[in-house]
Amino acid sequence: MELALLFSLIAIAGLLVLSALFSGSETALTASNRARIHHLLRKGNKRARTVTRLMETREHLIGAILLGNNLVNILASALATSILIGFFGDLGVAIATVVMTTLVLIFSEILPKTYALSNADRVALGVAPTIQVFVALFSPITRALNFVVSATLRLLGAGRGSSRIATASEEIRSTIDLHAREGEVVKHERDMLGSILDLTDVEVDEVMVHRGNMFAVNVDDATSSLVEQILSSPYTRVPVWRNDPDNIVGIVHVKDLLKALHNHQGPLDDLDVMAVINEPWFVPETTSLRQQLNAFRRRRAHVALVVDEYGTLMGLVTLEDILEEIVGDIADEHDVPAPTVRALGDGSYIVEGGTTIRDLNRLFDWNLPDEEAATVAGLVIYNAQVIPEVGQIFAFYDFRFEVLRRHRNRIVSLRVTPPTKQRAEAS
């Protein structure tokens, strides 16, 4: 009798250990860092390969763990009830319920799950080979159970959706924001990482230089005048037009022009500038920055001309424009600093009309919409539905916009006052 009791107690202890294994494994495998596991997998870690394989068949994994957990818990409770009934009679059922609930809750649920949550990657790698055996062992039963579950969900009209709630991009963005709030990622780094993720959603017309601000030269001008204009500009690649400023016939590279000047014999005006002009490259305004960046790399080009659906010239986009969208403004020794935003003492800002909404949002952590307009001037005109007069004040999205200067139909500068809370945070 005493030997049978000893074996039963040892069996209960072993079953509680197995229950802890199943509980901890479920937590560790589902909470493990997928990026770290993937990194270890690429380095050839066999246990990482096992973890990845298990997570690829998550339904079978969860089914096997739950099946094993319930089996060992029920069996342990049955053994404990049998022992205590022998000592206390019918009262042993109540005692067994209290004792086993306490033991299972503490040693098979809370303790292993807490530890696994704190050491998810290490525990997942450690238990993966063992859990893989149980998954294979319980596979026929879990497949049958999954079939019953799927059939039941279909009958209830709640079929299993295959789409994930959050895409990988959203997960990465959420992780970046979380680390930024915790102070592990500085604002500039957060903006850079977020901008990389936005390359697919932002189109070239949102970052291009508008045709009204493009620097271009007339190929019909005297060569001496062309050379003077090009060399006095801060640009190394200059659009060339003929008859009409919108009729771009090519792009001249300063290096090619200097080489031609070096090799030219005779009067400067006899130099044929068209001989050193490269063919223009036109891209639609709906091209995403990611597509354009890849196109720049394929063509080994730095400049493209942006046109709308009718073929009308909209502006010019450069490789630097896309890089600045990621890392912020890039200035060299030839750039002329032109501040577009100036802070005032009362918490408002003087903003040039051509400043992009994306730049303002990134600079001040604002949430102004940029779906309908790329610039702050465009946003005001879109919402006002009129061309504002100087001095007019508008209130949109809890912001206050006052038109300060206007040139013809273009808003040159505005005074933007953010909501009170954001002004307080900025100060």
C-alpha cells in the first residue's frame, strides 16, 4: 500500500512537471522574438529551425500543447482524488480539488509562464525539440480536433480568416514607436525608420521640385550664356528646354560640359551644347518613392522629370530628394540655406506655403492629413475651397492658419498655430 502511494505521488509530481512544460512552452513559443529566431536560423541554429517549423504549423502546435496539458492535468487530478478518497472518504474529492487547483495554478501555470515570458527566446529554443516530439505524437488527434473546430466555426458563420490582423510593416512600425516611447530610439532615428517604411506609400509628386521652382536653361541661348548660367547654379545636373520652358529636351551634366569645354577649340559660342546633353527621363507622378529609388539604381541615374497623366510637366525628382525623405535635409557647401519654418514666441510658426505636410508632421509630431494636398498651402486651399486673401484665418484639424503673404494665386507664407496641448509640449 505504501509503495503504491509512493508511486502515485511520484506520478503526480511528474505529471505536474509535464504540465509546467506544456504551459511554459506555449508561452515561450508564442512570445518568442521572430526576428531573433530568424537571425539564428540564418546562422544555422538547428533549434531555431525547429522553432520556426513549429510556428509555421501553429494550429497543430497549440492543439498538441493544449491536448497534452489537459491530459496530464486531468490524470494528476484523478490520481490525487483517488489517494485522498482513500484517506478522507467523500471529503477527499473536495480536498483533492483544492490541493490540485493550487498546485496546478502555482507550479504548472503561473510559475512556468512567468519564467517563459521573461526568457521567451531561450525557453523556446530549449523546449522546441521536446515539443516537436509531442506534436508529432498527437498529430492524428489534433488534426481531427482542428477539423471539428473548423466545421463548427463554419456552421456559426465565423470561418477562420487567413489574413493577419497586422502586416509585417505595421508590426515593425509599432515596435519602433514602442521603443521610441521607452526612450531606446531617438526621434531622428524613429523618423528615419518610419520614412523607409513609407517609401511604398509616398509618390514622387509629394517630394519633387515643382516646375515653378525648377532651374532650367534655354538651349537656344548663346553657349557662353548657357555656361555662365549652369556654372553659377548650385546644381550638377540641369534640365535644358527649347521654345517652351515645359518642353524639356535633355539634361546636361556639369562634368560633361566641362569636359567638352576643355576639349573645345575655337570660340566658346561655337560649342554645340546639344552634343553633351543626355536624353530626358520622364516618370509618372503616381510612381512611388520605392519604385523610383529602384529605378534610379537600375538606370544609374540621379534625375527624372515628373509628368501627369496628360504628359504635362509637373516637376523634377532627384535621388537626393528621396534620400532626404529618409534622412532629412542634406546640405552641401553649394546649397543656399532657406529656412521654411520659423518658430515664434507664442508657440505659433511662420511657414512657407511650399513646405510639405510630411516635413511638418515629422518635424513637430503633428498629424495633419496629406492625402489631398502635399504642401501646407495646398492643404489650406483644399479645405477653404477658395484662393485665400492675405489676412484670412482658417481653422482646420484643431490648427489655426493665417495667410500672411500671397503672390498671384500662390500662398507664399502662413502663420500656423497648433493646438494648445501640442504648443505646450513643444515648449
